[in-house]
Amino acid sequence: MVQNNLQFEIQGVALLDIAKKFGTPLYVYDGQKILDQVALLKQAFNTVDLRIKYATKALSNLNILKLMRKSGAGVDAVSIEEVHLCLHAGYQPEEIMYTPNCVAFDEIQQAVKLGVMINIDNIPMLEHFGTYYGQEIPICIRLNPHILAGGNAKISVGHIDSKFGISVLQLKHVLKIVEAYQLNVTGLHIHTGSDILDATVFLKGAEIVFDAAREFKDLQFLDFGGGFKVGYKPGDVTTDIMDVGQKVSEAFKAFCEEYGRNLELWFEPGKFLVSEAGYLLVKANVVKSTPASTFVGVDSGLNHLIRPMMYDAYHGVVNLSQTEGPERVYTIVGYICETDTIAADRKLKEIKEGDVLAIKNAGAYGFSMSSNYNSRLRPAEVLVLDGKAHLIRERESFEDILRHQVDIGL
Ligand code: LLP
């Protein structure tokens, strides 16, 4: 989003005009920003055989998946439904990495039938897999590297108390199973967490994967997950992707040389690719002062963007309707009937009833984590591409609230 003197715009299209045309609350995505992020990642890793597996869960609209595919990115799917969605978007099965956790074996069998790459997250599943398929189907193994990293405890998943993956300390056990069933392990995977700043965390993770990889003879790829940190707050330090690219690529090439084969290097970014591209546009319904604060109540809330309440996440806010004049301090709150703070104590251009606000960094884990709480409708979604705003999801209607409810005639 850039500000020309009078208005905020994406690719020359004023966000206010988009809000006027499609209404609020509204998710708007800048397709060019997504393409730029993919290009940046490719550039950072241009000395290795990089494969991007976009984390579908971050933003799973079909059109976003299609845009990713056009940009040359594959996908990471964490449920059989996401696998179907990616296939529906035109992905070939071999472009899809399926990384479930805590699913029943029959879901894994469905994924095998669909022909996607299976990432196994626990030892019992590895044994089931061996029993059913032996060496017939190639697999990846998800290791838990025991690294504590991430922006918030809820999104740090590579540590010892986490449910994810198979502990690296259980590698011996894994190897016995691989040997016993003659499993065809073609990849190893880790995902340490989300909002990881530092190249050293990725390097540490990579070293742990390399150590494990030495024990497997037929690897084709190593997958280092997602987690690159994007800037949410002004002045936030973000992952220096060129630095990570350079350092991890060097270490990776040295490992490949030792291993005796050029492997593919996989990453599964979500936030890095789509967070900054997304805005949630909302309308100020009420401006209300209390002894402690001036609240702005908007036509949205934690049902549409749960990150502030769930992770104490900071999202920048801009008053699109007022680009000049004085600022005041506001707390932006949602219309949900419980504490529902979107942004506390922010200096913003004076807000009047009816003004449209943009909540920034709403591309990742925004719409995809939205709900119908309070029986509210979920927003529409718009994608701006080549200077045009396209509706990519219709606003819900009251019928959607009733859909699937069974009236037993009481
Ligand atoms: N790969 C795996 C296996 C993952 O579990 C995740 C995220 C990613 C890749 C992508 O991570 P990213 O690059 O987006 O950080 N809802 C939370 C984030 C949860 C992340 C879950 N896994 C949030 O809004 O901060």
C-alpha cells in the first residue's frame, strides 16, 4: 500500500474505492506484492535448487493458490481438505507436500491415493506406513529439532514440549523402522516456528537436519519449513532474507558435496509470501470515549482477524478516509460480544463515524482463521492484479449461517 498525496492505493487502485465498490468488512490482497515476495525468495536462494512450498493454511483462496502456481511455487498442505483445494487450483500431485499431524491413518491413505508427497510426523504412523506400503511409496520424515524459536509460545513448534514431528533424539528408532520395512525416505523436514528472525536459527536447524540426513542414503530434498519473520510494527526487525539465503545456501551446498549428490532445498513460507500483501478494510461504526480511552468500534472483530486476541499480535492501522489533519489516540475494537481489541492506543488521523480503516499485515492467517462467531458473516475477499480489483470470494449471507443446521422441528 502506498500513499500518494490524497489516498492510499495498491497498484494505482485506491483502497477507499475498493471499499466503496465491494463494501466492508473486506479482505484485499495485493497480487503484485505476493509475486514480488516469491521473486525475492528465489533471488535469496539462487545458488541452490530451491523449491518453494507455499503454506496453504496462511491464505487458501483458490485464486491465491493459482497465483502461487503461476509464480512457480509448489504448496504445503496440512489437511486432506487442503490437498483437495490445491489439486482443485490446478497443482499436480507431485507439487504438493502433505504435512498432517495427529490424523488417522486413513487420511494418509487418501493422500497416498492422490499421489502427493507424504510427510510422516510420528513413529506409529511410520510403522503403519511400512506395514501397508513398504518401500512402494516415497516419504518424507518430519523431525522435531528441539529448537525453541518463534514470535510467541503458541507458534513455536520445534521445541521439546511440542507435539510436532519425531524427536531427533529418536533417530535410532526411526532408522530401525526404516530398515525393517525398507522404507523409501526421499526427504527430511523440520519446521521450527513462525516469526523467526535470525539466520542462526535456520542454520542451527539445517545442521540438525544435515546430521540426520547422513543416515539416509536416498534423499532427494531437505525441507526447512517456514517461519521467516515479517514486519508487523513500525521499526520491527524482519528476517534478512538475503542473509539467510546466503548462509543457509552455503551450508547446504557444503552438505550436498559431502553427501555426494545435489539435493533440492525446500522452504514452506506462509507469512513471508502473503502477510504484507493483505489488508482488512473495516468501517468505524462508533467513536466512543470512556474515562480511560477513546474507542473506535468497527464492523469486524476477532471473528475476522483473531491474531491480536490470540497471539497479542500487533497490526498497523491506517485511517483511509483522513490522510491529513491532526492525530488522536484511539483503541480500535471489534463488534464481538467479548473483549475484542484489534489495536490499542494508536495515534491515527482523526476518526469519524463511517471512516474506513485498513488493518495491515492481514494476508496471512487472517481470512483463513476467520469464523462465524456471534453468528456474524465472514467478509468478502478481493485480489488486486494488474491494476484491477477482482472479487475472489463473495460476502457471506444469512443463508450461510443456517446452512448445515438441522431443524428438528421443536
Ligand atoms: N510449514 C509448517 C509445517 C507449518 O506448520 C507452518 C505454520 C508453516 C510451514 C508456515 O509458517 P509461516 O512461514 O507462515 O510462519 N496462525 C499463526 C501462525 C501459525 C503457523 C502454523 N504453522 C499466526 O497467525 O501467527
